[in-house]
Amino acid sequence: MNNMNCLLAFFVVLLVTACADRQIVDFDSAVVQTNNLNDFDFDGVIDERENCNNTVLGALIDNNGCQSYQKFTEPYSLVLHFEHDSYIVPAQDYVSIQKLADILKQQSDVKILIEGHSSQVGTQAYNQKLSLNRANEVADILIERFNIAEQRISTIGYGSQSIINLGDNDEAHQSNRRTSIAFTYAKKIEEMKWTIYSVNELK
């Protein structure tokens, strides 16, 4: 064997030896995903970093996927009327009470005072008790039916001291047989991302 052939054989042995020590990579094996890269609420934040699921589609969000809100102070009032000499809440008024309960559940720091009133028919002592029963009846509905905490609700009965109609007829008496609730709460509105379809108010 001449020198050239010996040199060639040496490089072949060296190449085979070097390759034998290398790790063989199997490109057919599955790649294991260690982080959740899905974005199920489509807000642009992967679920691995998501702190607020089910944000409103198109809402302005922070890096943790939580949407931003604008706050507006909004007054709320509710007046319920009763039959003569009764403190039973009419069935049709339950819808209005539920709307009030929904707001109270969203505004956990709000407390309310329910004021009971009567007409001028009857004695002041009797009407004061009747008006308080009316206020308490509304409070019981909020507490027992709609799960509003009792400590968030206060009641008072005014009898006929705060009538709103001085007339002495059925219409006037009906308007005075009532409970009233008024408070102010912070209403939150979702801030939305600006898109090419957003409309800016022209001034």
C-alpha cells in the first residue's frame, strides 16, 4: 500500500470513530410543549400568562389579559307602590327588585336605605308601622330571594310624614303608598381597542 492509500485509510477510520461518539437525533419523536400557548378568549394573551378569562372580545387589555374599564358615577332610584292597607309587594315589581339586586351584587361596597311610606288614611301610629313593614318586605325579598347580605340594607318607616301628593282621592293615596330607594354607584364600562372601524365623534 502506498503512502497515499495509507493516508486515505487513516482519515476513513478517524471519520468513522468520530461519528460513532455522536448522539443520533430522531426527528420523528413528538415535541413536548411545556407551556400553554393557546389563547382561548382571543384577546392576544396566551393562557400561560392569562389572569382574566373570558374578556369581552375587542376590549382593551393589559399584559395579563385583564380588560380596562371606564368608571361613571350614576344615580339609581326605585319606587314601588302598594295596595291599600297592604305591605305585600306586587308580583310585577319583582323584576325591578331583581335589577336592583344585580347592581348590588356588582357594587359590593354599596349599602342602601329602604324608606317606607303610607297615605294619609288611618292614624299616624298605624301608618308608621305599615310603612316600616313595607320597607322590611322589600328588604326581605332582597335578602332571601336574591342573596343580598342583610348588613348592607337598612329600613325606616315614615308613615304619612313624607307624602308626595296632598290630594284626598284614590289617585293621591295610591301614589303615597310606596317604598323608595335611592343611591349612587360607580358604573363600569369596558374600554375597547381602536380599530379601523371605530368611529370618532366629530367636533
